[in-house]
Amino acid sequence: MSSRYTLEYWIDEGWYIGRIKEIPGVFSQGETLSELKENVKNAYDMMLEESTPACHPATQVHETEFEL
């Protein structure tokens, strides 16, 4: 079963750097956008192999406003 996530990325000094928006801590880089996507998938797979159940993506996202 696959799920769709948001890849946020930017280019810094010729490198594509990105992260999965919905999953904190899953990020990588690549010389091309395709390489970045593959590297982020690998980072996600490694996170799943090493994680506890609490580290898996949330099925529901909640938002609230607060003052700083």
C-alpha cells in the first residue's frame, strides 16, 4: 500500500534538498530532483526500519492557533 506525501524542496549551491512535509525528520538531498525523490524514499524506508510505532506518520493532522 502506498500513500501520497508532500515533498518540500529547495536548491542550494546546485543541490536539491528536501523533506517530507508530513513526516518530521525525513529529509535528504540529491544532484537532481529525481535523485532527491529516490533518496527521500530511502530515508523514509530507513526511518520505518528503525522506528517505534510512535514514529509512523499520523493518520489525522490537527491544527490550532496560539500566541508566541
